[in-house]
Amino acid sequence: MTIESSNIVLCAPLQQLMDEHVSLRKDMDHFYEITEEIEFESGLAVVQLFAKLHERVSAFAIELNAHSKREDEGLFPMMARRLNENDKTIEVMEQEHEKAEQHLQDFLTEAEQAGNSMDENAAQWITVYAVQAYATLTQHFAKEEKVLFPLAEKILSEYEKEELERLFLVR
């Protein structure tokens, strides 16, 4: 299943998901830059950068959750009904969502538990979760854009696309 998205025009709800990736990727790039600074700094600077990272990742997790919900509750079930029961595309996408969300949740939980006792070492090892989320989501978004969205455009009926659009407007 290798579909190349280069010349496929997506319907409005699929294009919306694609556009959300642009915004999410920009936010991810911002927090990833902070993780790199943390890696090269030391002492108090690390703790201060971590506070900035925590703020960015917290906001990002909320945005990502809204995006994932549209896919998990709208797009994925529709596609799953259309795909062969042996096709694992949707299952893989759902697993990647869970993996990325788990990395973000681990980051937020560990940061919260460290709280005011945050030191350079804790900040550095907790930051690894944000880096893992970034790596997972970078690959995941690319797969959705190159394979999943073009596949959805191809297999979903006009009625399903309109239904997806209605679902997205409600949220």
C-alpha cells in the first residue's frame, strides 16, 4: 500500500487534518529546539529551559489531543469499515497515537512529580520523553500524509466525506 500524495486533492475534512499537521509540526519544532538547548546547557539554565519546555509541551498535548480525537473517533472508524479485515493500517495508526500520547503523558507526569525539586538531572532525563514524542509524531504525521489521507480520499464515499465534515464541525 504505497500511495503518493503529490497530486491527490483531498476533501475538506482530510485537508483540515493535513493543515492541522502543519500547525502541530511547528509547535513540535519549537519544543524540540528547547530539548536541544537543554541537552547542551548545564546548571540552572537547564531548569529554566525545562520550565519553558513544560509550558510548550502542555499546550501542545491539548492541541494534539483535539486533532487525534478527530482521527480516532471520525476518520479511523470510517476507514476501518472500508478496509479489508486483514489490513492493519488503522490499527498501526491507533498504536502510534497511543505511543505518542504515552510519551507526552510520561513527560507531564514526571514533571509534575518532580515539581519544585526539579534539578538539572531530573530535567534532562524527563526531557527524553518529549524527544521520544517528537520522533514518534514526526514519523506518524509523514505516514498519515503520504499513505493514510490519500487512501481515505480514495476509499471513502462522498457521503462519508460529508459525514466526516459534519463531525469535525461539531467538535
